[in-house]
Amino acid sequence: MTINSTLRSIFGKTLAIAFFAAVMTVASYAQSGNLFEKNGARFGTITAFGSTWVINNLNGGGEIKIYRCSDMGNTGLLCSFTQFQNDGRASYSGQSQIFQSGAVFLNYQNDVTNGQQRRIDSGWLAYQVR
């Protein structure tokens, strides 16, 4: 083996290992769990994709997208969310809080009906990942 072929072999193996590590990192990036209401009823499935969360399989259909999060220190994240109907139209929006303990809080602040948005305030509704 020449020095040139040895270097190419080492470079190729290093590149393959780096590619494998990157694939494994991306595969483990999405985390999900079932989200339950305080009364024990299943609310949906929450999946984290980096700084964006999606709650789908809602009892009433549609999905909630949680985004634009800011750090609340050691306590968790304060985020915005939008709830979409099955046909893709936005129906609600508001704020959410996500904690490392698995607690998720949603505060519905806007209702969109017939293209008109109105201000509402549901208060903080509590959910837990199990």
C-alpha cells in the first residue's frame, strides 16, 4: 500500500463514520410521547423536532404546531402555537409553556371563525407527557 492509498483509505473510513454518526443524530432528534389531560384523557401525541413541536392525533382532529420559543431559564420554554383543522385552516392560536418534566401548558388566546379572529383567553390548560 502506498501512502496515498493509505490516506485515502483513512479519509474514506473517517468520512463513513462521520456520515453514520450524523444519520444516527438526526434519527434520534425527533422525540415523541403521548400527551394527557389532567383528568387522564389522552389529548394527542407530541413530537419534538429541535425547536418546533407538533401535537397531532388530537381527539377532535387537526394538529397544533408550537414554535418561536424563548428560554424561561431553568424552568422551560415559552412558545407560540397555532392549532390547525384537518383541512389546514388555522382555528386557534396562543402561547404555550413546555417543561423538561414533561408538563405542557396551552393558553388559547385567539379564535378564528369564518375568517374572523377574536380574542379569547382559556387560561393555562395543563397536559402531561406519559
